[in-house]
Amino acid sequence: MTSTGLTSLLWFIAIIVMIPVALWLLKRTPMGGAGGHGLMRSVAVLPISPNQRLVTVEVLYTVQGRTYDVHVNTLVSNSSI
């Protein structure tokens, strides 16, 4: 009975220790927002109607040490925000 309680306690401690480790790893992945500051920013917004606007977004990304700068135009409606 004592070994079962000790095993449960060790698993509990292991899981508690893994939570900050998992968050630390997530912070350093692209999904967690790593990859540099200012990866994507809004360059211009042009209102077209009360419900729609045209947004130009600048996206910076790096592939094999080369940085690319891409501008994307998209139509956004208030219902999709």
C-alpha cells in the first residue's frame, strides 16, 4: 500500500514539474509566438463601408537565413472579427 501512495506522489510531482517545462517549450515554438518581434504588423487600413475594410499586413519570415518581407491585402468584414 505504501508503494502505491509513493508512486502516485512521484507521478503527481512529475506532472507538476512538466507543466512549466511544456509552457517554456511552447513559448519558443512558432505556434507560441517565437520567431522575433514584429513578425506581422498592420501597415494600412482603408474603410470601404461601415462593415468592411481593406487591410494591408506586412509579414516577415526567415527561411535558411534569408528574411523575406511580404505585403498581403485582405478584405475584412466586421462579422469576421
